[in-house]
Amino acid sequence: MSSHLALRHLRARTWFVALAALITLIPLAWASPASAAVCHTPGCGGTVRVQSSAGNSIAITNCWSSGSYSYGDSHSCMTNGWNNNAWNAGKYLAPGQTSRSYNHYYDVDGFRVFRGCTVNGMWEGGSAFTFYRSPSQSSMWVRIVGTNTAVITAVRC
């Protein structure tokens, strides 16, 4: 093979590799930061599981603004309100339910401790927790980070 043909062959392979890399990276460049938090597989993000003996329902949200806690009856990120079939929304889980059963809640970012209530539970594989809000305090949202699972064992109001 002549050096001219070898050089053309090398250039063609280089262009092919560069084009393949570009095609692979283009979808990543178009993904917005908000879409990175949306997942489409059960367990791909935070999960809330309410034990059947918990006593009451608990509110969850599939979005988060900032910080470890947020205050109010609705989370500020819930621009779609209370909606089972929307992102940036909240819903209630009854005793015996898990967020993994609802595709818009495969990645739960927090749960609410309603004013006047105590929520007991445990982080799956970790420590127990108890959150209490007196009737005079505003409701508090507790953040779930990453793929952590909050197992709610009791909701008493």
C-alpha cells in the first residue's frame, strides 16, 4: 500500500471514530439539569415505602428545590400540585403502598411530616428516624438523597 493510500485510510478511520464519538455525546449535551433527575425505572431514585401498620397516609414529592428540609403544606417545587401522573408534583401513599408502584414517583425526593404529626421510620439499611411537628409549626418536608429508601413505620396525628 502506498503511503498516500495509507494516509487516506488513516484519515478515514479517524473521521469515523470522531463521528461515532460525536453521535454518542450529542444526547448528553442536550440533556438539561432538570431532566437528569427524572428516571424511568423502579428504584432508580429515592423510594418511600409505607408499612401496612403505619396508621395514616404520607405525602411524597418527586421534586426538590434545595436544602435538607423545606417547610409548608406543599413543597415549593410542586408546580403541578397534587398529581399522580406528573413530574414536579406530590401524591399521598397509603399504608401498604410504595412509590415504586407509580412511574412518576420512581425517584422520590422527599416526604412530608404534617403539622401536628409524628413520623417514625428507618432508612433502609441504616438508622431509625423520628420527626415531629407540633400543631403550631408548619409542615416539614424531609429530603431523600440519591437512591435511599425511607421505610415509614408509623404516622400518628
